[in-house]
Amino acid sequence: MSTTSTTVPAPAQKPAHMYQLIAAASIGNALEWFDLLIYGYFAVTISRLFFPAANETVSLLLALGTFGISYLARPVGAIFLGAYADRAGRKASLLLSIFLMMIGTFLMLIMPSYASIGILAPISVLLARLMQGFSVGGEFGSATAFLVEHGSERKGYFASWQWASQGLAALVASAFGVALTTLLTRQQLESWGWRTPYLLGLLIGPVGLYIRRRVAETPEFLRIKPTRTPVRDLLVTQWDRVLLAIGAVVVSTSSNYLILYMPTYAAKSLHLPQSTGFVATLVGAFILTFGAPMIGHWSDTFGRSRIMMAATLLFLVSSYPVFRILTAHASMATIVLTVAWMSLLKTGYSGALPAFLAECFPAQTRATGMSLSYNIGVPIFGGFAPFYITWFIALTGSKMAPGFYMIFSALLGLVALLIARARLHLQ
């Protein structure tokens, strides 16, 4: 098994420069998550506009299936953009990924509905989602490598801003969800309301592109001799690290997309107003935004895997009773408390995860390794999670599906963490 490279710590960053680096790396991740949340939050509306069917469940499954299928482009993007980051540099890959991301957002903004162009509407949505999936395929790995290599003395804190930026995106997306579903009629929402968040996302893209053009390449990347074959090196000599990294991603991505699914779950399974789910995700977003950097800071002191294992065990023992209470006493209060608890555990796990994944790979294959493992784990266990849960509920009639899915994910994640601690000696 190959060992991770030893590097000389980079000089401490000045505060102003430090936050410029964090903004440069995190803004693409925030834009990606904002776009995903908007699609997930408005899945019911999108299903009516682009995937009409006689049965509303079938219509929703088609929309969620398209959401999941788009994730199949992520591993392709991970290989291309991750390898590009390991050959040409983190900065070059980050510039390319955010440019491609903007194209996908623009397509969703202008997309005509099924009533206007027929079968071309769902096909066009699928193509836009595939482009979005490809562009973000290398974003997480390149951005995380950029952060940990600029902040080598505070890897956990720097890398945790990947999740804080997702929390900030969720705050904005949830605020849109609450405002649009409470202030607009159904006709207004379906006519133009659901497109307004995509307009904001499109405006953020050029800002991210500008900031990324102004930052320097990482000192660690400049010190190493880049490999010309990062994908081959990774799959031939570090395949075990890839498998363990995929396993480590499971808990984070399952909880992510379970929370994303809550507005749809609230409306379809619990028969609560759709705005109720958005209020719950808004509370969860606050927890993630402000909690992730704190967890990242603690992981630099106490060790990353210890914190992640504690969160995993709490997911394992609490998911069933939490969803049992929610389904038995569905209300604004119980769904907010459920999402707040899941978000707290998700923050505890995910705040330490990016730096943990970075330490799984040497610098020469770091961006490719993180990109590929993250974008294999996310489609399988995250992107299709809303589809799995909706299908299981339709098949069995059990509203406990989200809790069972989280228990399954926690078991897989716990096994991966235990093996990674033993074989890679990660703390």
C-alpha cells in the first residue's frame, strides 16, 4: 500500500488572504449545492411542469430519477477534472468547473415546460442535469485539495468551509422555498416563481470565477512533481484507499440528501404544507453553516475519525426513534426538531470529513482520489436517496423509510471508518 507524502507546512496565512482562499474554494461548492437544493426542494413543482403523468407518484419518481441519473455524470467529471487538477494545478481545475457549472444553471433558468415543447422538456432537463453533474464532478476534490494545501497547519478548519458553504447555500435556498411557497399561488410558482432561485445562482457564478482567477496555486502542489497518470496510479496502487474513502462519504451524503428530501417528504408522506419542510431545512442550514467550521477546528485538535465515529454511532441509535416520533406526531414542531437533530449529527460528521478524505491520499493523486471516491459515493448513496425512499414508501406504505435508510448508511460508514483507522492510521 502506498503511503501519503510528507510535506513541509506552509507559512501561516494572513486573515484577509485566508478568507479570500476560503471564498475562492468554497463558492463553487456553494453554487453546486444551491442548484441541487433548488431542484430537490421544488421536485414536486418540477415534476408537474416537466414530467407530467396520470399518477402523481409516477411523475415525482420521474423527476427524482432524473435528479439521480444526473449523478452518473459525476464520476466522469471527477476523472477528467480531478486528473486535470493533479496535472495542471488546483486553480486551473477550479476555474474550468465553475464555468461549466454556470452553463448548467443557465439551461435550467431558460428551460421551457412540457406544455411548451413536449418530450423535449424532460430530455432537456436531463441534459442540463448531466452537464451540471459533470462540472461538479471535480469540484469537491479540487477545492478541498486547494484548501488543505493552503492551510496545512489547520487542515480541518480550512476544509470544513466546504460544508459551511453548503450550509450557507441551504440557508438561501430554504429562504427561497419558504418565501415562494407562502407568498405565491400555485399558478405563480409553476409559471415563474421556481425559476427565480436559478437567476440568483447564475449571478453568483461570475463572482466565483473572478475570485478564483485572483488566487495563487497551492504551495504544496508547486513543491511536488505532478504525475502524468493520476488515474492509473490511483486505481492500480491506491484502490483500497478509494474504497475506504467511498465508505467514509456514505454517512455524510445520505444525511445530506435525506435533509434535502424533507420538504417533499413533508408534503407527500406527512401531508403537511410544503412550506413546513422548508422551515425545517432552514433551521438545519443554520446548524451546518455555523457548526462545520467549529467541528473542523476541533478535528485539528482531537482527531477527525474520533469525531466522525461518534456522529455515526448517534445516527445508528437515534434514526429509528426520531422518525417513529415524527410519523406518529407529524407537525411543524416535530419535523423541525427531526431536521435539527439530523443536521447536528450531519455537521459533526461532515465538518471533519473533507480533511479526513484529503489525508487518505498523497498530494500527487489527492484531487483525483477525493473527486472519484466522493462522486462514486454521492450518486449511489446520496443522489438516488430521494428516489429510494419514495419508491420504498410507495412499495410498502411505510413512512419509516428515511429512518431505515439512515441506519443502513450508518452501518456502512462505521465499517469504513474502523478499517481506515486500522489500515491508514488516520486519527
